[in-house]
Amino acid sequence: MAASLVFKLHDRGPEVVREVLLERGWEEYDEGQQEEEDWNLYWRGSTFCNSEYLKLLPWQRLNHHPKTAGITRKDFLARNLRRMRASLGSALYDFSPTAFILPNDYTRFLAEYNKLRPTRGSPVYWICKPVDLSRGRGIFIFEDIRDLVYDCSVIVQRYISNPLLISGYKFDLRIYVCVKSFHPLTVYIHQEGLVRFATEKYNLSSLHNLYSHLTNTSINKSGPYYKTKKERVGQGCKWTMSKFRHFLYSQDIDELQLWQRINNIVTLTLLTIAPTVPSCPNCVELFGFDILIDGKFKPWLLEVNYSPALTLDCQADITVKKGLISDLIDLMNYSSTDSLRERAYHKQRYKQPCCHADKPAHVSVPVLSKRKESKFRKKTSKVYTSQTQALPLLKNSHQSEKINQRRAFVTDYHRHLPLVDLNKIYAARGKVSNTTGTKNHTNKTLNLILGPDIRRNVSSVTRQTCPAPPPWLTTNRSLHISEVTNRDVSETELELSEETDVSSLVPDIPHSGLGFRRSAVSWKLPNIYSGSHRPVSFPLEGATAANGQGFPPLRVGDFIRTFPFNTATLKASQHKLDVKTVIQELQKLTAEMASGQSDKTKRRREEKEVKKDTEAEEDFDSLFWGPRDPPLLSQCFNTT
Ligand code: ADP
């Protein structure tokens, strides 16, 4: 039976997501008509509740991973990058302007300010930004410390005062990055980003003029020159990345190194949180990386947006964002089975554990049927004990209509999903069904995934899962639950306007290594090319397709895989992320790019050596993100 995939949008937005999904034949979730779990994608601008991750069913996806605030809040990002600089060297992590979190770092800032204060020569500028605001709100630039006034937590960052200009206008790049999985780390960057311009010419003698110094659309949209046709830039304040590439080409600028540096920035930034983000295979994350290029062509990371704005303000937005969302949906690997939702998954006894990714593969529990069954039993006993008795209690006809719909659903449900006795299943597997044990285990698992405080929030979640603890739960020496100190307040709803760029409000994540242990098994978001679970629509062709070996595909639409980028990084990310190896590989690649003298054959030989140690028989190629028609990475080096 043909069925549509169903999407659920929080707070009615963003419109472009609705538009794209409807065009692709999806249906919008209707609370009145559909059951609670009868959806495939839940999209939110703000964070999901912990319980939403825990309730996630095999056919469902969320557009956020838990606990990514470590890079999406300005102060957490600054702190995490500082930590990486301290442990891995400032040369590697030199891509973000020096930053201080005030009021805490005030003394350190003062010392730096005094050190850099010019006695003569060029002045030094600073930019002050509230840590949890976005869209340019509350930002100001100053040279003299007496102008630094703040009444909330802020970061003060070295102002990049020599930005690359196009016809005198400042701009930055909005790069869309999709982390398809944190375990193993799998990253795609979209070919089409946005270039966002300031709408008045850059001028250091007017620091208060935000239209000259900030590139936020929400600021510039209301500027006096937004609609004016500006020299070279044109009307409005945005270009597509394609147009920018064309511009670079017309200026005879060698872009390769620039793109490679931006790739590195993305990877190195994600490495700061990747080891501590819980495994959640049915989630993807779309980040917006803001990159400023200076006059010497050095790219700087300004910030990472948690929920990049998806409003369509101009033609550039339409071109970029519609394609972006469509490609993102392709990356989510929906299959025709997903569209059948509970019916298909139940019939197939499909037991994907979603967030409980480390559960042993042999364990198969009909999670849904039992849970739904008890839910419906409760409902039926409450509402239908006596039809004549229940209905008069209803407040209005809408409610009674709802009840009738539910009744029809229950009948239908019973037809499709027979009762499952969990005790029998446990007995058949030689395990004792012990409610307390299951509950304890569930709590432990929740702690691992979301931190110990989760118990407060999910006490009502009674998933009947996990009959046996995974081996690492009983043996893992590094697992001290108290280490997981996240104070997760993601239950707090942040209501957002449609065009919000959100810095996530989830509080800090611990900086030290955690006891999360994942395996390659946790990579459970159905593989695009695996067996019968083929995607509904997947416009890949020829060389761009996956190699059929379970490697992530090179590209999905305009998303180019940037991590893992070779066999060594693939291997380093399969189990516990080996950050050191990843860094070494990045450095190697960068050095080869920089010298431009690498011998292709030598590289191939080295790759083959690594391959000998792996089970991978296939070539593991990567495309070079940046150019419009990206070549293979291995083709980017001169052969001398
Ligand atoms: P928001 O989340 O409010 O957009 P950003 O950090 O992105 O905050 O800063 C807003 C804008 O300010 C950027 O798009 C950029 O134009 C400018 N900006 C921010 N930080 C710097 C900096 N260190 N140097 C130069 N310009 C900056």
C-alpha cells in the first residue's frame, strides 16, 4: 500500500521546509487525525526535550542531535576552542579571533587589551556580543575600553579589522554543514551557501554604523541602502556561493587553499564536541558556520548557528535554501518502509533501538507494540468502559469526534498489531522479565545518553526495551555516571520567530572525555544503499554514488562528504573517535595542499599501506569541497 511520509513542524515553521516536503509528496502531521507516533520527521528551530530523543522510533528522525551547544553558544565555543588550543597547539586552532568571556575573563581581557594597545601604529578593535543572542542583537564594536559597557554575559572578541571587501563592502560566508552522525563522525558541507554583505561601505572611522560592520541580514534588511543597487554587490545583501566562486574566478584568485582551510575549520570545530555528543542515530544536524575572510585570504570562524535561518528573503535564499532542505531530506535516508511507519516496522519485527544504539544486535524487542498496547488499554478503559457513560462527559463535539477517530484507530490497530506478551518474549530468549531490572537499566542507559539529571525529566518514560545490559555497561571502567554533569535544560522551550538564527540554549557540556562508548554499530540511520531499504528519492548518479561498501557516499545532491576524507580518518572514526589521528591526517592533507608538491603516486602508496591494516578493500575517495564541480581530493595535488 502506497503511503506518504509525514512531517511535523514545531510552531508552524519554517515555511521552506513545509514547501519542499509537500513538493516531494510528504503529508503534514495532523494532530486531530493522526496518532502520536505517526510521523517521520519532526523539525524544530529550538532544542528537543530529552524525552523526545528517548521516545524516538525506527521510522522517525529529528533535525537536532542532543548536546551540541558546545559549539553553538558563543561562550561555549570560545571555551572549547581555547581548550583545544591548549591541548593541541595554537597553530592548529588559530582560526577564531581571540575571545574573552566577560565578566569572568575580565582580568585576562584587560591584560591582553593593555598588551595590544598601540603606543603608535595601527589601532586594535574589539567586538562585544551577548553570548546567547543572535542576529546581530546587542553587538557593538569598540577601540577604547571605556566604551565597553555590558549588563549580561558577553564575549569580547578581537575584531577582524581588515576584512576582504568586494567593492568596499564587507561580507561573510554562511556555510551549511550537516552532521549526519556523530558516531561515527560523518560530515557533509553543502556546495551552495550564502554570502552576506553589509549594505554600507566598510569604514573604521564609524564603528557605530552597524550597516557597515555587521553582515547579518536581519540588520541590513532594515538599512537605508538595502534596496539600492550597490556597485558590484547589486541590490539586497546576499549572493549565492556559486556567484562568489564566479567572482573569485574572475579575479584570478586561487581558491583551493581557501576551501581547504574552511574544510579544516569545520572539522576541527566539530572535533571539539564530537567525543561528547551522545550517539543518536536517527538525528541529523544542520549547522550554519559563519566564516569571515580577511584581506590576506585567511578564513576566520565567527560563530556556529544551531538553527540557521531558513526564511526566504530574496532570490539567493530561494535558490540556496530550497535545494539545501531537499538535499538534507535525501541525507536522512528515508525508505518506503518508513512511510508505512508502525505497520511495516511491526510486521518486520524491525528492532532499531534509535538512541539506544549500543544495545547488542541479537536483542530484539517489540518495543512499540507493547508500549502502544498498554497506552491504548489505558485509554480504552478510561474512555470506553461504557460508551454511554463516557461520551456525555466530553466538553464539545470536537472532542467526541476525536474520540470516535481514536476508537476507529484502536480497532484498526488491533487488526494490524496483535497483542504481544513481553514476558513470553523474554522467556523465549531465556531471560527473566524483571520490571525493576529493566527500569534500572533504562535509567542507566538514559544517564549515559543524556546525563544523570535526565531522570527528573523522563521518569514517566517507560520504554520496554533493553532486556540485557550491553556488555560495556557492566565492564566499562571509564563509565562513571557522575562524570556526565550536563545540566540539561533543553525542556525549556525557546519560542522562535521563523527567521531565527538560534544559538542553542542548552547549557555546557563537560570538557573532559566521557564514558560514552559507541561502536560502528551505532551508525544505524539506515544506510542509503543498504539492501531493501532504498530511499524514496535519491538523485545520485555515476561517480557521485556510494561505493556499495557501507561507506558514506561522496555526495548527496549538493552535499559533499568532508569527513571522513580518507581511509585513515574513516578508521579513526569507526569506534571511539581517535582525535589525534584525525588531526594528523588533516595536517598531512593541509601540508600537501600548501606545498602543492605532493606526489599523487606517493599518496596512493601511503593510502594503500593504511588499507592493508583495515578490512576495507575498496578505494575510499573524497571529493574536494569548494569548487562547483569538485574533483577528487586525490586529484587536487600536483604530480611532479
Ligand atoms: P550573531 O549571532 O548575533 O549573528 P555573530 O558572531 O555572527 O553574531 O556576529 C554578527 C556579525 O558581526 C557577523 O556576521 C560579522 O559581520 C560581524 N562580526 C562578528 N564577529 C566579528 C569579528 N570578530 N570580526 C569582524 N566582524 C565580526
